[in-house]
Amino acid sequence: MYLGRTLPVFLFLAVTAAYAQDLKVDVLDFYGLRKVSESQVRKALGIREGDRMPPSKGDAEAKIDQIPGVVESHLEAVCCDNGQTILYVGIEERGAPHFDLREPPDGEAVLPDEIVGTYSRFLEAAQAASRRGSIGEDLTHGHPLMADAQARAIQEMFPALVDQNLDKVRAVLRASSDEAQRAMAAYVLVYATRKKDIVNDLQYGLKDADAGVRNNAARSLVALSVLAKLDPSSEINISPTWFIEMLNSLSWSDRNRALWALQTLTDSRDPLVLDQLRTRALDALIDMARWKTLSHALPAFILLGRVAGIPEQEIQAAWTRGDRDTVIAAAKKKAK
């Protein structure tokens, strides 16, 4: 079950700036709670559904971090599901699985001006397309191509640009001290013609210190996984390991991208991959399958069904009738 069409990257990144806006919390949801209770976190946070977003993200996280047993917290606003803004509160408790990130590099590599300029024009075209309601995106070529003709025309310039500057793009992703440059490199690198050769570079980007870099690297790998499924002769081999580890990230964005990728990477139901999910990320999947926003919970629910060995049609039937608990219970039983 692969996702051949997605939302363009700039839409996803834009929601993380929601704290600068006067937004209301329509949905408040959590992940990472084991020994710490939801009521403790709500009390420390001091807001509830219907209230405005915390005026200071850092101050709100600092209050939650004072709860005994909490190592670190992370707030992330996501907009919009049926016009609603969701505030996710992630908690890492003492002794819980931890997703390690790499220290920021300090190199001076930069992308060629032609790539930077083309990428900037693409973002402008994609934003204009969004305002027109044209947000479809096709991943079946192994890289994103928007349905909007103007944005797509600019994206179609990337393969030649990347092939001509491949070493520079790879060097920026791995070594540039500029996170905006690394994020741009993670987005455009997937347009390279020899896609099997860039998988390791993009997997390296999954542990970048910057969320935007991780997001773009994950999106690019999702596109590659779609092509790998459709065309086995492409010889694209993507390891699910880091995506599974990413399910334990404090960042909602990391978890969301990992879920997207793992839907495709578990289509074949490889027993080793499902066992790794079962042993490394079962609690995280259960958290996410219980999220109140259905479109966010569904990917984790599907993965839990596969972990439990439930046929795809039965997974979909359980979801349709709103029976999450049966699938969650089956996954827990399988783990034992």
C-alpha cells in the first residue's frame, strides 16, 4: 500500500511556523507517555482544547520538562485537518527509546546558484499552486512531480541540474554548516538520474540535526521507495532501520514521515522488518494509532495490523468500523 501522491514539501514545513500565529488549539494530542500521565502534562502545559497556542513554545516545553521522569518534551502544531489545528505534545521519559541525531556539520560547501535559484522559483510556483487548490504530487517516477503544470515544469529542470552538480549536492547534504542549504540538497538530490546511487546519502540525512533536512530526506526516500516497488529493476534498496528508529523521535514531523515510508517498505510483509517494528517501535505505533486525527492515525494502524499478521482487507474493515482496540490488542499479543 504505497502513497503515490502526497502534499508538496513546502506545505508540510510551513505548519511548523504556527506558533508565530494567533491560532487556536482545536485538537490536543500526545505521544511518549508511559509512566507520566496525560493529566500531569496537561496541568503543566496549562492549556486545553479551545485555548490559544502557547505564547512561547520554549517556555511551555520547559514547564513540561520539570515533571518527574520527563527527560525532554517537544511541542509541534500541525495545520490543518478539516480546518482544525492540532497541537502534538511529545514526551521522552527516562529509559525510553531515544532517536539520536548527528551533530551539525561545519563545512563550507554551498549549492550552485542555478540550483538555488531554480529551487526558489519552484517554491514560489508551488505556493501559488496551493492557493489555487492544486496540491497533488506524483511520486511514481522516484521523485516528486506536482500536478500543477507551472510547478512541475520547474521540477523537471532538476534532473539535469543535479546530474551536472551531483558531487556538490552530495557534499552540501553531508557537510554544509548551513541547514537551509542541506535541506535544499536533500530535496533536489532525489532528482538524480542514477537513483540507486543516492540512497545512502539520503539515509545519512535522516539523522541530520535539522528537522527540515530530515523531513526532505525522508520525503525523497519515500519517493524512491515508491519507484522501487513499481520497478524492481531500478535496484533501489532502502533500509527500513532508520525509519523504524525515527518512530521513537520526539518530533511529530519525523514520526509522520517515517510512517509514510514504512507503509511502502512493509508492503511485502518481510518478517525481519515486521519483527524489528515489533521489538523497536511497538509502543510508539500504539500511541500514534490512537491519535484523534484519523488521517494521522491510519498509517500507524495499518503497520500495527501488519505486525499482528492481519490481512490487509481485515485491517481496512477494522478501521472502517472504528475498531482500533482489536488490532492494537492483536499486535500486543503477537509481540508476546
